[in-house]
Amino acid sequence: MNTLILSSSLAGNSRSYLLCKAVEQELLDKGDNIIFVDAREIPMQPTHKGLTDKMETLTKQVEEADNIIFGMGVHCYSINDSLKILLDACFGKATGKFFGILCAAGGERSYLSTMHLTQICMNEWRMMQLPRIVYATGKDFTEDTISSTEVLERIELFSEEFHTIGNKLA
Ligand SMILES: Cc1cc2nc3c(=O)[nH]c(=O)nc-3n(C[C@H](O)[C@H](O)[C@H](O)COP(=O)(O)O)c2cc1C
């Protein structure tokens, strides 16, 4: 199966990027094909300003992927701004695809913020979500390493389930 992992944070020290990288490694170990896209490498502009070349490339990658994993940071109890720009501009061909969410937040009380991404994907493109989210906060990391055993276990479980269900649907 071909999985697109979109790490959507533009932060230099992004924690959701680390979650994406950990899941990428798990899925590579299981033999899946991964296209890893780091939004920090995509020059982007809002929808009505047109698509940059790298945004056009992402649009094609979305179309070609069997399924998609989003890495997101929580901003104001919702998705981060760069993810919203990419969703609006590049996900027109995501219809019906299976997806999963990896989320980094500042605190533990923002876990429902991922529901905004769920709503967008399900309402706009009838996508189907893996009913398990990896949610991590600052205390789960030491420098640029995931140090929480609980989060590492969830990453393993998320990857196993995403791999199993993703392959059945691909
Ligand atoms: C503009 C902004 C708004 C934020 N709002 C929230 C919030 O509502 N809830 C929360 O738990 N963390 C919030 N945070 C903290 C981020 O979720 C946290 O830094 C997380 O690590 C971001 O993901 P990233 O490291 O992948 O960029 C906010 C950060 C920024 C920059």
C-alpha cells in the first residue's frame, strides 16, 4: 500500500514531525511504501492566491496515495494554519481515502481539537478515519526524542492498526 504521511507543522522543532517520523519507521518496517511530505519544504500561499509548484506536487501525491496520515499541531483548539491551507488547496482528490491523525499539543486538555480535522475529512471528502489517535504533549518529549513509554506504545498500536486496515482497503 502507498501511504502519504503529511507532517503539516511549520515549526522548526515540530513535535508532530517526530510522531510522523516514528510512525513512518514502523510502517517501513512492515513493508509499506511511504511518501513522506514535510510541509516546511512546501512554499505555500492561501487558496485564492493559487498553488505553488510544490503544492501542485502535493495535490498529485494526495491523488496517488491509497491512504493518508496527518501530523498536526494544535493551534487555538483547532488544526494548525498550514494544514488548513494545504487541505483547502491540495486535497480535492482525497475522496474516500482512509486516514489517521498524529497530534502534538501544548497541553492535555486540547485533545478534542483533532475533531476539526475529522470533520473536514469526513464531511468534505467522505474519508474514513482510523479510530485511534496518537496525541502527545510537551512532557512526552525530551529534546527531539519521544520519551513517553505510553506514547511509544500508542505509536506502535496506531501503526499496526493502520497497516492492517489500510492494506485491506487499498
Ligand atoms: C498559535 C498557537 C496556538 C496554540 N494553541 C494551542 C491550544 O489551543 N492547545 C494546546 O494544547 N496547545 C496549543 N499550542 C501549542 C502547540 O500545540 C504545541 O506547541 C505543539 O507542539 C505544536 O505542534 P508542532 O510542535 O508539531 O508544531 C499552540 C501553539 C501555537 C503556536
